[in-house]
Amino acid sequence: MLELTEAELTHPDDVGQTYLGRGLDFEYVKRYVRKNGKQVWGHMHGTPIDENAATGGFSLCVLIDVTEQKEAEDSLRKSEARFRGLVESGPQAIVMTTTDGRIVLVNTAAERLLGYRRDELIARPVEILVPAAAAADHVELRRAYSLAPLPRPMGRDRFLAARHRDGHAVPVEIGLSTLQLHDETYVLAVIVDITDRRQAAQAIQESLREKETLLKEIHHRVKNNMQLISSLLRLQSDYVTSPEALAVFHEAQSRVRSMALIHEKLYQASSLARIEFSEYVHSLVRILMQTYAADPGRIKVSVDADPIEVSVDVAIPLGLILNELITNCLKHAFAPTQPGTVTIVLDRPTPGQVRLIVNDDGRGWQPGFEWRAAQSFGLHLVAILTEQLQGDIEAIGSNGVTFKLTVPLGEI
């Protein structure tokens, strides 16, 4: 080895870096080649100690193996290059800042989205990309994030916008995360343009508002039409002389009103698909008390109704059943001068069911009476509608009459 020159120990590509250093200390880092052919990196520091022109001079040199350091630096450079390549080729806009909000990296997608060239953004505060109205708050939010820099969506449940170069606001979603590079912490913001999604959502909301308006108008017109039918029945009943026929007209009118009341409640409700049935029960009781001219001093009606929302498909048949049962109580449960009480209970025995109980403390049924076989259109209608609702009904005719009806709520 003593017979070899430094140039012969140096990697061929680095020979040009050889420095004689006449009269001066010298220092350089380059590659050397071991006897076995393996390449290593060396950090050379030398001091000339003899500048004899005849011998070419001598230097005292210290050579330190820095192969691991150079390989680590090379690996880091490659890693950074891959990172920048991924960022640059990403379909979403990406902006990287220091923890104090200075922009250090912008990709092409961000240039397209925000309208800036990257050289216009590098080293600028990130608030340049925040709408003016939110810029001051953003400074404090950014500082708060730097104290707890966890990956998370930015501005959850809030409308976010980025400021375009021309000043208009771009609706966005932003995901934040942190990155460590060269012992420095950076904040990486991935920005997604949601303009199309927001416009589609607004179009859907507008369509829903139009449909709600239309449905409200439909319910309103159905209610009006039913009230017209009820009025026609009342007018026609003025020309009926048969007591039996007149009773049929009054019952038909009552049934129409019970259905019209459903549509009136739907028109008034915030939801067009379901109604608060306890409110309906109270309203129907008032109407039937007036219809049958029941003396409130003699017949009292007690309502214990839990607030329960039911769908239209349940409300209409359930309302008709309730109408028939209350009507029967007011017409048939009590003797002409007999006082009494009608009790109505509405509750939920299970989360998926609604239970309706109608009870009177009147005369009850005659022994052997079978309500399902009775020649009563109203009771027959109760049985049919209960089956339609896939419900269960139980009737007890002693000590007054009690009907207990349980039906599934369905999708409400």
C-alpha cells in the first residue's frame, strides 16, 4: 500500500477531487476502493508538512470512514425524492407548511385548484389560502393544532373554503397530518375540492324542498276534498227521513272526518310521512263529542296518550279503528241518563309496537255476544283494519267493554 498513490486508492469517478493542498490545510469527502474492490466513503483532512519541490511534498492526513453516514444521507435523499414524487403525482391538492404556517411545498394539483404558481406560495404564510373572513381565526386554530398535531379532518362539521388566487372561495375538505424531516416537524394538508359534491347536495335539498311543498299541498287538498265529501253527506242527510239511513250517513261522515283529520295533521307536521298520534287522539275525541252531542257533564272521556309518531300507513287505519270504537262507546255504552267514563290509552308495550286501549264503564255486552259475528259494519271494519295492520285485538264485554289493540309500528 505504501507504494500506491492516493489517486490509485480513489474511486475512478472521484479522482478529480484529489487536492495537493500546497501551503494550505485541505479537506474533502470522496470514495475510495479497498483491496477487495469494495467501495467506501472517506472523509480526508490533511495538513502539508513538507513542500519540497523535488519530492513533490508530503502531507499528514487523517482519513475517517464515513460510509454509513453517506449511505444514510443517500437513502434520505432517495426517500425525499420518492416523497416529492408521490406528492407531485397525487390527484389531490397537497400543501406542506412549517409548524408556524410557512408554506414549503405545493404540488401541481394545488396549483390547479388554487390558481397560484408554486413560486408565488413558497415561503408565504398559509393564511394566503384562507378566505379573509376566516384568516384571523385560522392563525389561532393553526397554533392550537401545533400543540396536539394528530392526523384528523380539519373543521369537522363546519363549512370549509380555500381562497383562490382570484379571490373566490372554493368549498373543500382538508385532512391534516404531520411529517418529520431532518428533525423538523411539518404539517401536511391534503385538500379535496368538493364543489361538485356540494352543488349536487344543494340540488338534492332543493328537490326535496319542492317535493315537500308538493306533498303538503296534496295533503291539504285531500283534506279539503274529504271535508267536501263530509259536507255533502251532511247536506244529503237533511233529505233522509229514515232513522236507520240517517245513522248510516252520520257514521260515514264521521269516518270521512277521521281520515281528513290525518291529512290535516300531516299538513301541519314537520314530517310528511308520519304524525304525532297522541295529538290526533285528542283532536278526534273533541270532534266525536261534538258530532254525537255527548253531554260532557254526563259522559267524560279520559285520554292517556304517550307521544308516539306513526307512519301514514299505520295512522289512517288506526285512526278509523279509534273512530269506530269511540263512536260505539258514545252511542251504545250508556243508557240515556246513565253517567259514565270512556278511557283511551295509547302507549308502546315494546319499541316496535303501539297499543291502543278503549274502555267504557257502561252496560257491557249481553251474555253470549260475539263481536266479530255481530251485524255491525263498524265492528266488522275494526276487524278488517286490524288484520290489514297485522295486529292483535282482544275484546272484553263484562263491567263495560274494553278493546285492546296491538299493532306493529313498521318503519316510522
